[in-house]
Amino acid sequence: MSKNINASSSNTKFLYAGVIIALLLAILSPFLASSDPDGLESAAEGVINEEKLAELEEAAPAFSSPIPDYSIEGMGKAGEVVAIVVGTLLVLAISYGLGKIIKNK
């Protein structure tokens, strides 16, 4: 029985360490991110002709994002940090919830 308690404690420590690392990355990412176009945009430029790419960029989105461009307007870098931290916490909470649901089935 003590073997299960130690394994559970080890798993909990691993979970907490993962959450802390995810939050540290979320906090640091606005300061470490490149201001150059990302890989997806540069790859699209090489595959899609310029006219079609410009048309796609000007098209209205299918739905609006609650936190567009990973930032909160008017807050600068602090808005980026808050948006990414909130997004990270939401993804972690949803993943944890789905894991609990799947485990109970």
C-alpha cells in the first residue's frame, strides 16, 4: 500500500512541476518571441501566390477570438503575459478535466 502512496506523491510532484514550467514559459514567451513572421506565414508565402495570400489575410475570420494575437489590447507586454497565462491555465484545466472523465469511464 505504501508503494501506491509514494507513486501518487511522485505523480503529484511531477504534475506541479509541469504546471510551473508551463506558467514560466507563458510568462517569458512575450519577451523571447521573435518579431519576424512565424514559420507558418513564411511557408505560406512560398506555397501560395501573393494575390491569394493577400485575399486570405483580408478575409473576415470564421469566428472572433476571445484573446486575438495573444494579447489584451492597451496593456502592452503585460497584456500579452496575461493572455498567454490565461490561455495556458484554460488548456491545462480542460486537459485535466478530460483526463478525469476518461479515467472514470
